Amino acid sequence: MAQIRPAPAPLGAADPARPRIGILALQGDVREHAIALRDISAEPVEVRLPRDLVGLDGLILPGGESTTMRKLIDLYGLREPILALARAGAPMYGTCAGMILLAERIADGEEPVLGLLDITVQRNAYGRQLDSFEADLSIPSLGDEPLHGVFIRAPVVSEVGADVEVLARDPDGRPIAVRQGRVMATAFHPELTGDRRLHRLLLELIGS
């Protein structure tokens, strides 16, 4: 797996010139996303309660265990405040389990959580933890250079709606990166590499 640099010292006072991007911090790889955001001069904000969503410019839903994250979202009353943030126009980006949280449909029949992406997802599509792998991915909208993706118990998209743009596919042609308006999701973990292009794309959505 790619090496992760140590986290920098805690941030001081907020810089109003830097976009404030929340990271759902109930479970999962929060620290790695925070490092990626600092690398692109954004301010990461850990979100655990509804009040943490106030004033955010965007939100990342990280990888983790989607069933656990679903339960904690409801336990802490985060579902409706996250949806309100999306309705207000804040861009959102889900990685791995975050893709499942954003999907309108889940293939095993489980009820959707946020339903912000017109997609159907299949959980653990590549197998268990031991079947995790890495691959260089072609994402034309990000340029000619492949993006290195880390897949850990990753989902895939089995259906996409008419308004969903497929950004990348796996070798079997299944969508693994999608975008619909200001909401995007990837089945893999770009935050576990040094490539920040997808995090920069989130910044571009905020700027637009």
C-alpha cells in the first residue's frame, strides 16, 4: 500500500480564505482525507454532530463500514442536516463506503441512506479484505496520467441514471467513479495515495 505521511500539527485559527470541507468523522479513514485536504490548501473539519456542518463549503464521506456509518448517522441525527447541506448546494464526495451512503439504491435491498446519487451499488463487489488490490485507472476528465486507486472491500456501480457521468470504469467495464452535478463518488481510496486530483475536483465544484 502507498505510504501515508505523518499528520501535521493541529490547525490554529480558521483561515477565511481557505475552503472549509467537512469529513464525516464517525468511522473510517478520516485522517487520510484531512491530510489530502491540507495538501490542497483546504481546511478539514471533522463532522460528528449536526452543529459541525454549519458553515461548510463541502463534505467528504470517507471509507469505512457502511452499515456502522448508517447507524451512527442516525444515532447522532446527521441524516437530515447532511441532506439540507446538499440542498443548499454544497458539493459532496464519497469514497468506498461513502459511495454506498450516497447511492439511491443498494443491490442487496438495504434501504438507502442519503440517496443523492442516481446509482445502484453492489457492496464488497471484489471480495473480502484479503482481496484488496491496487490499480492504475484511466480518468480522462483528470488528464492523461493514470490515477492510482486503492480498492479495499470496494463496491461497484451496477446501474447509473441518465444524469450520472461515469468518470472511470474497472477492467470489466463496471463504473467505479461517478459524478452527478455537485455530488461525486469513487469505489476506491485516492486519499491513500499522493494523487490529489480528485480532491482538487471537489474544490472546483465548490468554486463553481
